[in-house]
Amino acid sequence: MHTSAPLPAAIESPIAWLRVLTALVLGAIVGVAMWSVPVVLPAVQADFGVARADASLPYTLAMLGYAVGGVLMGRLSDRFGILLPIAVGACALSVGYIAAGFVPNLALFALLYGVIGLGASAAFGPLIADVSQWFTRRRGIAIAIVSCGQYVAGTIWPPVLQHLVATQGWRATHIGLGVFCALTMLPLLFALRRRPPMAAVVAADPFGGAAGLGLSPNALLALLCVAGLACCVAMAMPQVHIVAYCGDLGYGVARGAEMLSLMLGAGIISRIASGFVADRIGGVATLLLGSGLQGVALLLYLFFDGLASLYVISALFGLFQGGIVPMYALIVREYFSPREAATRLGVVLMATLFGMALGGWMSGAIFDLTGSYRAAFVNGLLWNLINVSIMLWLLAAAGAPPRPGVSRRCDRFTSDRPRPCRGPT
């Protein structure tokens, strides 16, 4: 019989919250890797004289690097702690951005964005997995805050980058970003020196909640990967192409950069709110809510393209979809052993990033074929329905009576308060 050990004093202490703040700052710095391509896309397309789909390729490779890097950096974090992946990530970002400022063609530029994406992956999944081991009762809100780093970056960086590109050029902007990443990320390593206090507890007791859904752990992981890919194909359409979309409508790329900033600023509110909601109704229900509302926002883009309307819809899109991706982290913690959370989470996040990469390229390709983004929005809606369907099934399966011979119990790692039961003993 399992006997609960006393929680370490560092759990949910000021030290733990300082770690959350450090992770948030790191995420805000590293998040520039996700938003630099959408802003520089028109300038890069004009400089290299390529089609819109080709100019979207650096974003695709950045997301692929981010996706593969999430798994690799997660394994490094599990074995050596969080310091090594953050240090590797800082070096990859610095080298990648500086080199990108000197490339002679789009192919090399895109390949370097793969390196940039690989470096950026260290400051998302591995940091979330690390921080989750410092919390029990407030794990949902802690994960949500850390995941806001990407959206803080999305709020700050687009207008800054747009100004730098307009005044200094996209090449000088990339060189400056490489220097900035090195100077700001490495000093923050000192705040992450302590190992997670829950490491011994996490390693002591496996948890297999997937069986309570009638699935093997690998089958549930595969289902979550399909859901993550589908929702992020839909998510990528506005995030990657809103700047170019506004330019095509005649509003100017600066207005598009403002809309992207507004979208991601609203996403910060959404991510924080999703943490509070998920602590009460669970990760699956919260993800279903966000995904359904994301579909509503995509539908609105089909009917309204006025300047004021696009500002409003972009803000709504950010509010609706901002909490989706962090919920995958919480679902992994609800249904899988905490000792393998970093690996499982890395795989799921890899699928979501494949979705962002595919969605960014696919939307550009659809534009090239049709001459407008209308069909691309419809494509996003169809992919979003796949994710909604999977979450509906998981929610129904979680509420169904257990199969004969399978008893349910609560995830004792999630909280020292009573929690909904998720899986077998």
C-alpha cells in the first residue's frame, strides 16, 4: 500500500514562485523565435523574390525544430536537470539568429530557423515539466503562468520587430536578436540551479490513468497527438498569416503586426484563466471549451474583414485559443506517470508544433492556389472539428463507468485535496 510522504518545504514556497517568474521571463525572451517569421515574412519574400508558400517555409522549419527539440530537450532535462537544455537553447538561438542575418538565399535562412526552433524548445515543455514538480494544489495555474511566456513574447515582439525591420532591415534585426538572446538567457540560469523537490516522490510511484479510459498509455498518447496536431493547424492560420492578410487587404503590415500583438496579449488572459478553470473542471473539459470557441473565431474571420472587425476578431481569437496548448500539459499530468511527464509532454507538444508548422505552410499554399485566404480559414475550421471530436470522446470516456476489473483512484500527485478520479489503481 502506498504511504504518502510529507511534502518538501519548498513545494509552493516563494522559491517555487520565483522559479515560475524566471520561467515566464525565459519564455518571453525565447518566444521571439515563434513570432519573428510572421513579422519579417513580407520583407523576406520581397528580398528573395519567392512565393508566399516558400516564404512561409522558415516558419515551418522553426516549428519542426521546436517540435523535435521538445523531445530532445525533455530527455536532457530528465537526465541532467533544466540547466543544460536552457544553456544549449541559448547558444542555438544566438548562433542561429546571427547567422540568419548573413544568408544569401531562402534555403539557408529556412535551415537556420530550424536551429532557432530547436533552441527555443528548451524554454517551453522542459520548463513546464520542471515547474510542475514544484506545485501540488496550484499546479494548473503555475503551468498556465509559465506557458504565458510565449504570449508575452507575442505581445511585445511583433511591434518591436516591425519597427526594427522598417528602420534597420531584417538582416540587422536578426543579428541583434542573436546578441540579445545570449546576453539575457544565460544569466537567468542561476535562478534555476535547484533540483525540483518532488523528484524523489515522482520517481517512487507510477500512475496509469489511461486504462481508466479503456486505452493503453501509448494509444492515449497517440490520440492526444492527433488532437494537438489538428487544433494547431487551425490555430496557425491567423497567427502566421494575419500580418500578410492585412497587407493584402490594403491595411498595411503594421496594422497586421498590431493585430498579432493584440491576439497574443489577449491569449495571456486566456492562459491564466484556463489555469483557474482547469483546476476546477479538469484539463480535458477546459481544452474542449477553448477549442470550440477557437472554431467560432475562425468562422467570424470568414464573414468580417473590415479593419475594426479584424481587430475585434483577433482579440477574440486570442481569448478563445490562448489556453488550449497548456491544457495538453495538464492532461499529461492527469493521465500519465509524473516520472515520465517530460517525455510524454515533449511528444504531445511535438505534435502541436507539427500542426503549427503544417498549418502555416498549408495556409500559404492555399493562398497561392486560390488567391485569397478564405479557403484557408475554412481549412482551419475543418481541422478544428477533429480536435473538438476527440476531446468530446475523452470527456465522455472519463465520465463512463470503469470496465470490469478496473477500479479508479485519484491522482495523489496532483493535490493533497480530494480530486476527481482519473484512472486505475
